[in-house]
Amino acid sequence: MNLNWINEFPFEINLDLDAIDRSVREFGVRYDAFFSGISDGLRFLVNSINNILNYIPWFILILLVVLVTWKVTNKLRKGLLYGLLLSLIGVFGLWDLMNNTLSIIITSVIIALILGFPIGVLLSTSDRLDRIARPILDMMQTMPVFVYLIPALLFFGMGRPPAIIATTVYAVAPMIRLTNLGIRQIDKEVVEASIAFGSTRLQSLVKVQIPQALPTIMTGVNQTLMMAMSMVVTASMIGATGLGMEVLIGVQRIEMGRGLISGSAVVILAVILDRITQGLVKRSEVDDVE
């Protein structure tokens, strides 16, 4: 007796994957001028940020990290520790690569904030939009990160622009979610009171709801930054230069030392960025209470 039907699915649909690939490629060719314009704009932005970072002397950047950390945490010891950790990246000979990585992260986060904040505000004003956007955001956060590289590579070619696009799409979801959540958590009586005192809906949003939701919004900024940081190594697979490329080369050549040192630099950079933004979150919570 044949019992294969127990372990094997009874029917399958033969998808024409080649047709999907052809249609995507044809779409990319048809609108090549549009995608090239976006790519050129992103290249100009990331190169400008990279030039600014390269223009800042190494000791000034370390001093800024110390001062900013001290300011947001009120602990000089932490500032000195993070300054020392940052200096280790220079000691490893990875300072320029760190600037390349930072320029990609900063560009991606700026775009993610510009897109994510207003979308989150918009979703907070409509339950219907929120229900529509929720599965889309779920898909964006659960989709394997390598999948984002395929359309970015097809439409924008190799280099930093597609890496920025893939990183932005991957990292924008937390900003949208937490902006939406933060505004929705505001006490309705507070909003109604502001409107009763003569505020318009827009004035209530700008002067009451967004300031009240600032701690949650800042948490979204932190999560967006960390997700962008997590794409550093993955984005190097499509030509993004920086620390991620060094990690990838170490893996490809099975060079333990190279992978360990560059990976440690990525960790140091991620820890510094995370602690500074977490300090900003805590300060916004304190200001909100006051």
C-alpha cells in the first residue's frame, strides 16, 4: 500500500519563477533613468557625509563621543570608556573603514526617520490605515534580510546606494511602529483637553501628542539605528564598503584574525551608538516626567 501521501503534500503549483525574474528586470530597464537618479542622489548624500566624517580629526571625534556620552548619561567614566573603545578602532587600522560604515548608517537612518516618522504619525490617526499597514510592517521585519538585496541590486546596481536602500527598508519599520504606538498611548483626556482649550487637531498633535510620545519615538530611533547597524555585514555583499566588507573578506578567505578584529570594531561601534541613543531615550523620559 502506497502511503507517500501521508508524508508528501498531495499537490503543488508550478510557479513560473523565470517570468517573475524577467518582469522585474524589464521593469528595472524601463525605469532605469528614475532609479539612476535616485542612485546618484544617494551617492551624493553618502559621499558628502563620508567627506564630513573624514574631515573631522580623529581626536575631535573621540572627544565628541566622550562629551556626548557624559552629557546623556551623567557619567564621565562611561564617556572615557567609550572614547577608549572608539580609539581601539583607530589602533586596529580601521578608522577610514569605520567612517565608510558610519556614512552608510547615518544616511540610511536619516532617510528612515524622514519616511518613518510621518508615516507613523499618519497611522496613529486612523485605525483602518493601522490595520492595513500592520501586516506590511510584519512582513518587512520578518523577511530574511538577504531578500532585500535582490531588488536593490537589480534596480540600483552594486555599491553603496543599493546598500542604503536595503538598509532603509529593513530599518524603517520600528520607527513607524513606535511612533504610531507612542502617539496612540497618549491619554485621550489630555488630547481632548487641549482641543477644548482651542487647539486644532494639528496643534494638538504637534504641541501635545508628539512631545508626550517622545520617549517612545526616541526608542524607535534607537531600534532603527540598531537594525541599520545589523545590516552592515549583509550590505557588504552588494559592494558596500566599510567594516562589513572586512568581515565578509575574512569569512571568504577564512582569515580568523581579520574577521575577529573587524567584527570587534563593528561591535564597538554598535555599542557606542546604542548607549548614546539609549541615554537620549532616558533623558527624554525624565524631561517628560518633569
